[in-house]
Amino acid sequence: MTKAEIVANISEKSGMEKGDVLRVVEDLMVEIKNSLNKGENVYLRGFGSFIVKERAEKTGRNISKNTTIKIPAHNIPAFKPAKVFVETVKNGVPVK
């Protein structure tokens, strides 16, 4: 499912204009990105958590040149679904 399809479905169900729904969806994504950039996790009860994971420094290999390189420590975004969300997907129960 694409962002456009999500916007169309929400617009149809809520009766809101597609442009308004698109702005809300994009603003939500911007807020999540900004929070993660600041190192703040985002918790959406019943859906899941967008969290920042820290990756430790490690040694990698460039196999074409047969050399080792250091990969510095860095942060990556991750999503951890809520238990309710996992159970819903696992059991194939549609959400209303």
C-alpha cells in the first residue's frame, strides 16, 4: 500500500478532502522524523514505537580490495510493533 492509497482510504472513510488528509499524514511523518533526529522515541499506543537504536563501532571488510575498514558507531531508526498490532496481523483480524 502506498501513501497515496492510505490518503485515499482515510479520505473516503472520514469524508475529509484528500489534500487535508495528505497534509496530516505528511506532518505526522515529519514529526516522527524530527523526534527521532533529536533522539526521542515516538510511542503510539496500540500501534507501536518508533525508536532510535545505537549501532556500535565495528570492523568491516572491503572484499574487492581485501582491506578492513572501520564502520563508526551510528544511530538507526527502528519500529517495534505493539503486542496488539502483532496479534492482529498474526490472526488476520481486520481492524475497523
